[in-house]
Amino acid sequence: FYEFDVFHRILTSLPTWEEKLDYAMRDHSFLGRDQFEKSLWLLRHPDVCKVSYEDLVGERGGGSRARQVAAVDRLLRHVGSDADAEEVAGRVYNPDSWSFFRGTTGAWREKFSERNQRRFTEQFGDILEQYGYE
């Protein structure tokens, strides 16, 4: 993951969140930039169980427990498990994970400027719609 170190250095050299986000959206080689588009086939495949981050985070992540348990139950049934969804749901969310920015739904709004939001919508709006986001 040497690319992580490269991009980390670039991002830490930029003084504002607006500049960091703008850079990430403009650099076509930025990590993960094209993964949602490349993964659209998974969204359409009938054998893939689809869940969203918002479905899985539960109350600790800004969602709801009922939605979390329902999503976990759907996943467990999909893989043929008879595990208890209530019990598993309590272990799904880890707010200390390295992959979270803040670990709550909608936290991105605190950092995206209006300009960042416009650019993101221009570049990725069609993909967001396909994944069920606006």
C-alpha cells in the first residue's frame, strides 16, 4: 500500500479540507476514486446481498438499531447462517476502525465546502444515484 503513503503525504501538505477534497476529486489516480463505478456490476448482480453503510452502523453511527438488525439479518440469511442477528448486530460497528473518518453518517457535510459538493455532484452524481444516494 505504498500509494497510501504517497497520497497521505500529498494530502497532509495541503492546508485546508477544501483543498484536500478538491485534490482527491481531481487526481484520476487517487486511491479508490473509481472503485464505485467499477463495482456497479455488483450492485446489479442478483446473487449479491446489497447493504449500505447507513444500514449497518446502528445508533452508535447515527443510524437506527432496527435498520441495523434488519440488514444484518438479511446478510446472515444470504450466507446461510442461523446466527442471531440481534447479537451479531451488536458487534458489527467499530467506531475506532482506521477506515472511518468520523464513523457517523453524514459527517462528510462538516468538511465539504459548497464548491466541493458541486464538484462531487458533477463528477459522481450519476454513480451516487445508481447506489441510491442523492
